[in-house]
Amino acid sequence: MRKLIIIGSGPAGYTAAIYAARANLAPLVVASSVEAGGELMNTTEVENFPGFPEGIMGPELMEKMQQQAERFGAEVLYDDVVSLDVSGPVKSITLGSGAVHEAESIVFATGSAPRKIGIEGEARLSGRGVSYCATCDGFFFREKAIAVVGGGDSAMEEATFLTKFASKVYVIHRREDLRASKIMQDRAFANEKIEFVWNSDVVDVLGDDAVTGVVLRDTVTGAERELALDGLFVAIGNDPRTHLVHGVLDLTPEGTVWVDGRSSHTSVAGVFAAGDVIDPTYRQAVTAAGSGTVAALDVEHYLASLGDAGEPDVNASEIDNLSVTV
């Protein structure tokens, strides 16, 4: 039986794995069969993660985190957790392959998933012109007219990135001002390929086998009109991935996993949570990484209370001249 299983492979999951592996806990990281690396795998250049003054591509950052975790002894498994049992002192997970793994503790770091508009045409044409990932699908829209729905940083980032391929990028926003940071707004406003469509909701996506346009409803007058498009990218936020723990762990009114204060302790002893799945507010790579650190340290303390913490790894190098006071 393992000491620790980490569910999730974003910044929180891999940071927890790095700390836990250095503590000689030999964690198993269940990284997902199709979404390994978390949301940063769908991101272009990350400019605000400390230590990379020139920026770093999201997938490259996640690859480096994985390599660091594996260097200290973490095992990464590309599969999906379909159920878990945390009712007793021994926790177990069942994978899509049918395999069952047991551990004394679990870190739940499943992150969040792109939020959908929730209209029929969106679901019908998903993968046929409707996308949630510019870096994944932008290449397919060379010299096409496309739109991005949203008004936050992610929408501005996607719109700016898509101008590398598309001939025209509309940004459709339901209000007349953006939530995005000033630097992201300035980049979008300065891009001649981007045109803003204000005070508009997307109420339908048109097309039989592929997207041909959208129906927009004016949020002020209620009038509807069509806008011809070849593709639609949805960037309206994310929802925490908590489907595995509904009825198992306590959730907050925002739908995130409840944790005790600034700790990672959930409502079930031996189960810890970290990253975007507990954070409805900040949702940054660096805050997720810090949250993963908290989870790993909480796991160490929990296992120590059971008399089963890992022995220090004598081969693990410490950061020179660093002392930490808690």
C-alpha cells in the first residue's frame, strides 16, 4: 500500500508530488489519460510564473514540473480515476483501466474545466468549429473569420493568439467593459485583426456539419442578429472538477472543495485538496503551485501523526543557506 496518491497533474498536483517525493513518500500521480498537465497545457506563453523572465510556454512548464517530480521518485500514471473510496483509514481509487490503488492519504488536485455557454448548437458543433482551446485548434482556422466569447484575461489571450492564424477575430462580450487586466486589454485593443462586439450574448451556433455563424442577442435592446463565422472559441471561465467527490467531500457555495482555513484539510481525514479545485478566486498557476506545497506538507504531518511519515532522503539536495520559519 502506498503512502500517498495524488489525483491531478497541474501545477498543484505536480508541486505536491515534488514536495512529497523529496520527503520520500514515493507518491503516485494519476495524471489523466487525455488531460495530463492541467489547463496550462492549453495555454500559450506564461509570463507571470516566477523564474522565467522571458516567459515559458505552458506545456513546457508542465513538462519541467513533471520531470522534477519524477527526479525525486514520483510515479506518474496516465489514466483516469472513475471512483474513490475514502470512508476508512485506507483510501482507494479505481481507474478507467479497472486497476485499484490504495494509499493512506490522497491529494485531490483535479483543477477546473472550461465552462460552456450551455446552448444546443454549442454541444452539437463541439469539435466541428466550436472549441475551448486556442492553442489546440487555432491552426485549423488559417485565414478564417472566428470569434472568442468572453471578457477576461483568458479571452484576451486566446483572441490575441488566434490572430496568428485567423483573418478576423471578433471578441463577443455581454457587457461594454472587460474584466481582463489592463495589459491584456491593451494588447487586444492594439491588434488590428480584433474587433469587439459589445453587449451581446451568443444564443445559438449555426451550421449543420460545421460552424457557419452565431446568433447574437443584444443585452440592452434584446434584438437578435446573425454574425457569419467559421469558428467559435469559448473562454468564459472554468468550473472546478468535483464530480468525483460529490457526496464524498464537503463543497463550498461556490462549488469548490471545502478546506479548513488556509490548510488543505478537507472534511475527510487523510484527504487533502489543492489548486483550482479549492480556489474560486485567484486561479493562477503560481497560487496553485503554492497550494500544492501546502497539501504535501499537510500530508507529511498527517502521516507523521500516524507514525508513518517517510524517512528523509539523504540524497535529496537542500537549497543552500535557506532557513524557513513557520
